[in-house]
Amino acid sequence: MSNLSVDQIERLYEFTSQHYVEYYDVQTELVDHLASAIEDHWQENPHQDFEVLLQKEFKKFGVFGFMNVVEERQKVMQKKYFKLIGKEILKYLKLPTIILFIITMWMVFTFITQLKYGTTILFFSFIVAIIFLLIITSIRLFKLKKAVKNGRKKLYLLEKTLLNSGQFCGLFLIPVHLFNISDYLDNTENFGNLFHLSFTLIFTIALVVLHIMINVLPSKKESILKKTYPEMNLENM
Amino acid sequence: MSNSKLYKGSLSTIILKLLAENSKMYGYEITQKVKELTQGELTITEGALYPALHKLEADGFLEVEMQKVDNRLRKYYKLTQAGTQEKVNRIEELERFIETIQGIVNPKPSLG
């Protein structure tokens, strides 16, 4: 039984990339599938043309080609990403970081209850921070894409998800009407401490989530990727 | 089978069952195994197989292992502990379903 040559494997990677699979981890699985199928055909008749067989096997993926596979994989990685955030939040709520959490809460609470325009200032700083972070993530993504383009790096789906936190930060910007709320909060005396306290809690958690997305997870990127993609260790074999 | 709609809902159950019996398998192997077991009656489409595998992996029912085979990398899927339990539940569910359908398609003649 003949196996695919290194060049043919390369051609399969190129083929998946031409069919809109940009992530190396997804490509790898599809390449092995196509290669196994082609080798099976060769077992029956070794003279069949590689390209003809490739097209034949690709057709089996249906009219949408590899799109379904990529989409499902993206959902999986997004789910994984949210789980990672959840785990980090839980870590934050333990000693010693919980002290930091309480101090932040106290500061937020003092801001919104003691300062005249406290909530407005808080929101304004929050939004400025998000815009700043969006710029950072864009730069990180740009660098990654450039490295991939130059062939210095392989693009893994989870890596892009980890660095792409900017897209989620954008979600924080959606409630622009928060400005109105902050104005309302600053000018209304009728809110009890319980309201301010719950508001403080939500705001502090939002800060922690932002910190996790922008700093904590990207700094742990390498170990997270190695755990998720054992093939990273096999590549150099 | 020409009508793939009939087995679509059972695809993940089939995958779990096969993995329970074969400890670890890769995608192409699963398609071939199903073909072999059903004498070609049932063909799992590639476009459905991988999304199903990835979903099971995300749900924590499968874990993966990579191996270098010839000059390429191969991704093997294995059942996790949760996956083994899920397999039992899903098989029971499927068996009940088959019985129910049988009751409709092929009703036993009642004595009353």
C-alpha cells in the first residue's frame, strides 16, 4: 500500500487553506481524513490520480465544503474560552486576590456614593479603558496574522480566540445608555445602599473579566495552547 | 441508506458506542467502521461527522490524543468518564426509541 508523500501532504494543507480553513489544528484533522481516504482508494487501485481522488473525497463534505467543520470548531473553542474565563474568576475569589477584589469594590462603592459625578467618571474611564484595550488586542492580532503570513507561525484557532478578546470587550460598549444611567445615579438620592452595592459588585466583576481577557489569559497563552494542542509537541519530531 | 435524516439524530450515539468498543478512533476510521458494520447500508457524511465529534469533545464526553502516523498528524478521540456514562444513557434512549417506532411501524396484533 502506498502512502502519501510529504509534498502531497503539503498539497492537502494548501487545499484546505484554499477552501477557507485558516486554522492549522482544523486543517490537520482534515488533511489526515483526506489522506486516509486517498490511501484507501490506492489500496484498491494504485494508479488513480491524486488530484482526482482529492476532489472526489472533498465532494463528500457536501455543498458547504469544510464550512460546517470550521464553524463547529469555532463554537467549541469559544465555549472553551468562556470556561477558562470562568475558572479564572473563581481563582480570583480566593485568597489572596479576593482582598484585591474587595479593595476594588470598596473603591467603586466610594466613587459612586461619595463623589458628585462619581458614576459618570467611572463609566467614562471604563469606556476609555475598553477602547485602549481594543487597540491593544488589534495590535496583538495584527502581529499574529503577520507572523502566520510570513510562515513563521501556524495559526491555531484557540490562539486567535484568546487574542481576539477585543471582540468580546466590544460587547461592554453596547450599553452606551449606561451613560444615562450613570447620570441618573449621580443625580438621584433615592437609591438605597443595597442598590449601590449590587451595582458595585457587577461593575467590579466586569473589571475582573476584562482583566482576565486582556492580561491573564494572553499571558498564559503558551501553556493553554500546549494543553489543548498536544500536536504542538509532536510537530518538531 | 439513502435517507440520512433517519439516523442524523443518532449520530453522536453511534460515535459514543463505537468509541466505547474501540478505545480510540480517528475520524476516517469511524466512517469506515460504520460502513463495515452496516455492510455499506449506512454512510456517515464527513460534513456531519466532524461537527458531531467536536461537539461531543466540547461537552466533555471525548478527549483527544495526537499521534504522528507516516508523515502526518492523526487526531484520535477517546471517551472520557463522563462520555462512558453518556453512552449508557444514550443507548438506553435509542433502544426505547427503536421499540416505540417498532410499535408504530409493526404493531403487535392485540388479543383483545
